[in-house]
Amino acid sequence: MNTEMKLRKLKEAAPMLADTSGDERNRALMAIAEAIYKNRERIFAANRADLENAEIDGVSAPVKGRLKFDDHKLEDVINGIKDLTGLPDPLFKVEMRRELDEDLVLVKETCPIGVIGVIFEARPDALVQISALCIKSGNCAVLKGGSEAALTNRTLFEVIEGAVLESGLPENILLQMEAREEISELLKYDEYVDLLIPRGSNAFVRYIMENSRIPVMGHSSGICHIYVDKDADVEKAIPIIVDAKTQYVSACNAAETVLIHRDILEKIVPPLGKALKEAGVELRASEVIRKLGEGEVMTEKDDSTEYLDYIISAREVEDIDEAIRHINHFGSHHTDAIITENSEAAARFMRLVDSAGVYQNCSTRFADGYRYGFGAEVGISTGKLHARGPVGLEGLISYKYKLFGAGQIVGDYASGRKSFNFKDLI
């Protein structure tokens, strides 16, 4: 079956999936969780093969870290699915009920988007999270994972698809693509795919945006900043920065740049440099910071680099406004944090930094759908339309307007024989 026919079947299945109840979709999710646990040894064997191939191919350590699917990640995805079943059904919620005139009532109600294509990195756990979120939100899904995880993804998809069918949900609600050339095929079919969510490099996301008429939601990079204000608590700042950099270096919400107010340089730079060194992080620093005895030479390129590795850059700023300008210019509008005990400074930073997430006194690694209580995420959006930040259930729904009448015609209102008497009923 060619790509067009597969996508057409998905599009045809979308209304049938949308017509299922929340209980039916939750039962399918629990069936998926049980099937993943029962098939864990098969999944682990496929993952070991992927890791062996990655070693042969010279894949970087951070990518291998994302690729690994072990008992810990298995437990995380199963718990994530169970948490998802506990969330309210996002579909068919009435957001507005308005009487336009007597016996003419307008209702705004949530509904699925339809068919969502998600192209993601070599993270097998992402395939599980995305599948579960799409099922919970009533959306059909096209799944294309990174080639490094091909065997693990194929095994997981077979397990998930089998559980979905056994649970009684409609056929053809999930589709896996494996070949790289299938991405180009996918981009052609805007009549079948309602939304694309690409996760990857800046160049890759731009390629998707420029080569398809399908709406795209996502982020092209994660250049996240931490600004250490003059009123920062150094004892808070250092563990926050180390966590934001090292807790998962290859994540898009890991910190890549530290900006330090000049008045606090001598107080924070030496202990920060020591802490980063102990954590195995290479510090690339401005000349002023290097004069304090810390860091390697940084270049202008470092200001706009997403390292995804144990590297972080640091430079001094004159004040909070310079920090804000720097972040808005070099950042990716993902997640940026201020460390300060000054509430006015924090409020200014949060108002003026143009990012999906703005934090005070905590790690940028909190930018995550699971940690927000969204039930995991399909990705993080740095755009400003429809969804922003971690995209969980609410980012995967749309709405429709339902109008209930009793024989009314527009001509009566246009002629003045009748008039509207707008009244909100809820």
C-alpha cells in the first residue's frame, strides 16, 4: 500500500476515533501499558540491537543516552500512560453556550484536530508518549522516529498497534513511517494530514516548514538561558545552573548560556566554575569571566549554539535589560530563567523575555509536559498560535461551533424583522 493510500485510510478513520468515548480511549491506553510491560524483553532486545548499531556507527554519547530504553524508561512510560488515563477527557467540552435569539443557541465544543504527523528524534519513549497523547485526545497519528531507534520503534509500534486493535478502537488510527524518504512523501499530502509537529534541528524544522502546505507546530532549537541577577542567592544559583545543564544534556530545555550581572561576578564565578568542572562541564567564557580564572575562550558563535553536550557558555551583562536584549536576540524563545531574590526584577524579566517559558529561581529542565501535569507532551512549541510551550492534551484539540435553531433564516435579521439578543448561558 502506497503512502497516499495509508494516509487516506487514516483520514477516514479520524471521525470514527473522534466518536469514541473517553472510557474507550482510556481502556485502550491501559491495554497499551499492559502490552508494553508483557513484551518488555522483546523491546529491550530490539533496543540492545539499536545501541550496538549506534556504537558501530559512532553515534555520540548524548544521542545514545536518548536512544537507550531500559527498565527505568519502561517504568516511566507506563506510569505516564496511567497518569494520562487519570486526566479528564479533553473532548466534547462545552466552552461557550450563547443564545443569539430565542431558540437559536450557539455552542462552542472541543474536538480533535484530526490527523497529526509527528517527526521526532531517536527516543523510543517519545513514540510511546506521542501515541498515548494522540489516542487520549482522539487524534490519528503518523509517527516517524529517528533512524537510530528503528528496531526499538518498530517493536514498540507493533505492540501498541496490537493493543489498540484488541481494545476495540477503530483500525488505521496509527501509522508508522520508517524510511527517510517517506518524510518527503508525507509533506505532500495536506488533504490528509491536519498538523505536523517536527522535533529536531533548526535546519530540519525549517525544511519541513518550507516544503509543505501542512500547518507546522514546534520549535527549531532550544537555546535556553539562565540570567544570574545582582540580587541572586548564589547558594541557589549554582545547583540550578548545574541541574539545568547536566540533568539531561541532550534535551532541548537544557541551559546553554549563563548571563551574569557584573556586580555579582566575583561572588559567583569561582564557585560556579568549580561546580561545573566537577560535573564534567566545559565552560566557555567571556574575557572578563576568564580573568577571574574560569573557562575556555568563547566566540560569537557560542552565543547562538545549542550544544546538546557538556558545554555551557557564560558572559557578563551590565544589567537586567542587557540580559533581556541578549536572550530575545540569541535565544530560541523556548525557556529562560532568572535567578534573583528581587521580585520586581523577576517580574520585569518575565514580562519582557519573549519565550514560551519564563522561570524564577528554578531549572529550565522543568519545561516538560509531564512535569507540568499535562500527561507528557508531543513536543514544545515556540510559536504563538494555537499552542505554546509543552504541547500536551490541550494543544492537540481544536473546537467547532454548533448552532441549534428552530427554523430561523438570516434574511429576517438582515431586513430588521428580527434582532439578535446575545446572552451567555454559561
